[in-house]
Amino acid sequence: EPAAKEEQKPDLKLENVRAVLAEKSRAGHTAAIRTLLQKYGASKLSAVDPKHYEALLKDAEVLDDAT
């Protein structure tokens, strides 16, 4: 049987990423989010290439652990 990890992930949309980053920003991670956006070559979320959304969210998930 195929591994459960192989199930299809829903496409991430700008709105999904924005919601997560807004929550992190409200939690006091605004500067870290700016740094993450720069890591992906953007000064704002709308300038991030959609192919980077998943990696950007993974990076953002660890922000709570870094405080």
C-alpha cells in the first residue's frame, strides 16, 4: 500500500499563508516574518513565488519555538 504521506496536499493559496503569517505577527514575530520574506526574495508576501509557500509556512511554524 502507498504510504499515507503520499496523499495529495491541497494547494496553498496566498490567503492561507497570509492568515498564518498574520497570526505569527500578532504573536510578536513581525521582524522574523520580514526576515523570512527576504529569505524568499520578497519584501512582502504578495511578492513571494507561490512555489515557496509550503517552505515559508514550515519556516513560520518554528517561530513560536524560537521565543
